[in-house]
Amino acid sequence: METRNLRKERIGVVFSNKMDKTITVAVKWKEKHPIYGKFVNKTKKFHAHDEKNECNIGDTVRIMETRPLSKTKRWRLIEIIERAK
């Protein structure tokens, strides 16, 4: 069994690319409020490794969990799904 298939994957939008070989990806999802039942938009930002510095702000990307690369980086870029317009 390949362990790489068990790693978590997320799809999000590039929020920042100011760092060298690092991007910040904002992942959004909807979650139901436990008491009121209203669906609330949730957002979390992940630092991901971009080896070739190919992402720009607004790109939709897929990231995968990996070993710790620095203090905050635990994700790496797999592919750019859609370029920003």
C-alpha cells in the first residue's frame, strides 16, 4: 500500500507569494453552526512549498501534506488547477 495516497489534500486559492519558494493558500469550506443550524463560511491559511516559484496571487491550487519543511510549512504544491485572470 502506498502511504502517499493517505496524505491529506486541499484545494484553495493562493493568498500570498511574497516569500521565496513559499505560498500562502487560503482554503474555504462551509460548516453548520452547532446551535443555530446556519452554514458558516470558514477559512484557514496554509503555508505551502512552491519549488519553482510558479504560483501567482489568485491561482487555484492543490496542496498535499508532507514532512515539516520549516517552522510553519507542512504542505507542498502538487498542481495549479486554474491560473488567475
